[in-house]
Amino acid sequence: MSQTTEIITENTHAGSAPAAAGVFTPPTIYSETVGHIGSFEVRNTWIMSIISLVFLFVVAWRFSKNYRDNVIPSGLQNLVEVVIEGLYNFFHSVTQNHKETKQFFGICATIFLYIVVSNWFGLFPGVGPVGYYEVHNGHTVLVPLLRSTYSDVNMTLGIAVISVVMTTVFGLSNLGAGGYLGKFFVNPLRDPIGAGVGILELISELSKIISFSFRLYGNIFAGEVLLAVIGFLVPFFAPLPFYGLELFVGVVQGLVFALLTLVFFKMGSTGHGDHGESHGKEGHSSEPQHATA
């Protein structure tokens, strides 16, 4: 670190630091370490994730407090109720089962809200271009203090793991160990084709982690690069339409991730013999379950 500081100081006296500040520095494909808490590395994307979580916690606390105190809905509370009700109705249109909708709603809605808020916070002024310069491999590079949460693949990987693990949890809970594991492990002597299909389904289940991670990461990182390039080439007004596009993309990415998670939960909780029974039986099989829930 001392060597880095000396190099930056020398460049400043030579007049090259201001030039470096005017040179376009593309965002890196990984997050940067901006500090340490003991041996724990504090990365700029991790800080943004904490900011997003704190915001969601404050909104949830304020909403629950007003709801508990029977305060007449207004402003933020109306907005929250509209969003929650809209998400519930949308998710129910996919599951067609009130019991499953209630079971899956908490996780899927949380994923949607967390992704959208994190993506939108990543568009705030100062996120990305504000930081300090360091020397890496002989080059002076900008280290942003804050970056969009999902411009780091590790952050998307964490949500993907949660999604896949909870698919297994719901599958075991709704089908039992035998019913759920029976979709993957079939006796090849009794059903060789089913055994091969089970292996393919198991591989597909594990590959969801990779596809989930890179789908969200690729879209958010590409948007970060696009805004950086446009902002450098034509500052001020030119990036505004692209900011509007990124706001829309942030919602779409959150909705796609939450919807795919919901579909995986639904599939994981459906046995091989139940695919044809899920349609047209809402009034027979689902409603009694809802009534006794």
C-alpha cells in the first residue's frame, strides 16, 4: 500500500494524475475491496447490498407499525399495499393454488423487492464514478466506493443458491422425502428410461445455480458498462434515456428472477403423476386445503 501511495504521489507531482482522471476507466468484472473489518474484506457491492437491506427493513417496519396501529392508509403505505397485493395476485395466477401461493409468496416477493431496490440504488449519482485512485499492475485505476450490488457475480450466486435450496426444502415438505427424491433416483432395473430422466433432472436442478447467477449478473453489469460509456462520451443529458431504460430493466430482472424461482418452487412441489391434475382442480383439491389451512 505504501508503494502504491508513493507512485500516486509521484504521478501527481508530474501532472499525470489529472490526466488519469480524465481517461475512461471501464468497470471491472469483479467488485473492489474498499476496506477491512479485521480479516473481512469490505467490498463496494457489499456496502450497496447493506444499504438496500436497511431501506427495505425501514419500509417494512414503518408499514407494519402503521398496519398494527390501524392507521388510515396513505402515501407510502398505500404504495406498499398495492405492490404486495399485485405481486400476490400475479404469483397466484402462476400457482393456481392458494396454499402454495401463501407458502411461496414470502421468499419470491422478498427476492423481487430486494433485486429491484438494489438495481435502482445502483443508478444513484455517485455510485460507480466516485472513488479513489490506486495503482494495479503499473496502471492507475479508479476504485469506486460504491457499485451496483449485482455487478458482482457472488451476490447473484447467493440468491441463486437460496432459490435452489428452498426448492428442495419445499419439495421435501410437500411431497415427502420419497416423493421428492423419487423424481431423481429411479430404479434402473424397473424403469431404465425414468432412471435416465431422473439423472438429467438432477443435473438440471444443479445447473439452475449457474444460469440464475449469470443471467442477472450479465444484465446488470452490461447496464453499468453502458451508462459508464455514455456518461463519459456525452455527459449530462445524453445518459438520461438510458437511466430510464435501466430503471425498467431493474424491474424486469427482479420480476424474471422471482417468477423463475416461483416456477421452480411449483415444479419442485409437484410429483410426476400430478402434472395433469394441477389444472381444473382448484375448486376441488386446492380450496379444501385452503379452507383447512
